[in-house]
Amino acid sequence: MTSQNTAPAVQQQGTHQWVITVELPGRAMETFYGTYTPPAGATRHDVFLGIKGDIALKSPDMARANVVFFALEPNQL
């Protein structure tokens, strides 16, 4: 008899999980999220600026958006 593993493959995730919501008042609001492993010595502010920069690259309209919410926490239970 042959057995199969039907469990989904586990994807590699970063050491930290982040969520950010940005808004262009009266026009649009978007929430982005993901995981990230910061380089050694990085600060919370470094990560914030990197995420904000990524958003600007992916959604140029949101480059000047106001940050309504930002969370960065260890990605473990």
C-alpha cells in the first residue's frame, strides 16, 4: 500500500509580520501586509521606510498617501 502526503507545502516566511493602511483622503484607502526578515541592526523605522518605499513602487498613486495604521511584530505564536 502506498501513502500520500496531502498536507500543503509550507512556504518560507519572514521573521516579522507587518500590516500598513494608507489613505489618500477622499480618494482611496488601501491595506497591504506581508512578512519580512530585517537585516541585522535594522530599526523599526528602517523597516517602515522600506515598506513605504515598496508601496510607492507598486502603487505610485499611494506614494504620498497618509499612513493610517502600521504594525510590525515578530512572526511567531
